[in-house]
Amino acid sequence: MPGSFVLVQADTGQVIGLTGSKGGPDEAGQVEIGYGLIPPTWGQGYASEAVAELVRHLHSWPDVKTVTAETAVTNHASERVLRKLGFRCTGSGWREDDGNLHTWAHQAH
């Protein structure tokens, strides 16, 4: 289950990004995801489509109860993607390479 997926634009075959989980679920059934796309594709719905499929895939595993993510507080586009897909902001944090962060969670339905 853990791993990365290459995102490919269907009509051109161009690689436009990556998405995936950062390991398997922990003891509480939480698995963290990450994603990134090349700037020319931003704002076209690719992130929403890719993350929706990843979340669907991860929630199909019986050990996964919650999918989590982190965003830099300045990354409003990623926050919009997560909110649109039903993630809720669960807190904040800090990491040296990213600075101030928001943490997000998506519960299995």
C-alpha cells in the first residue's frame, strides 16, 4: 500500500507530478499523504482528481481509518484541495524545512 504514484496528463502523456502515502498506517489506522504538481498544471483540477483517487484507494484498505496531510500555512491552493475533498483542519505544527504547518484529516466513511 505505501508508495508513490506518478501523475500523467492523459491527453499528452506528460508527467505532471507525484502523489502517494508516506508509509503504511500507524497503530491508530492513520496514513499520511503527500502530493505535488508542476506549476504549469496548477489550478486545473489535477490535484483534486489525484488526491481524491489516492484517498479512495487508501480508504479501501481495512487498516486505514484516517488519511492525514500537512500543508504550509501559506499554501492556500493545497488547503482548498483538501477542504474540497472533505478533509478537516485538525491543528498546526512546525517543521524546519516547511515552517508553520496546518494538519488535516479525512475519516473513512
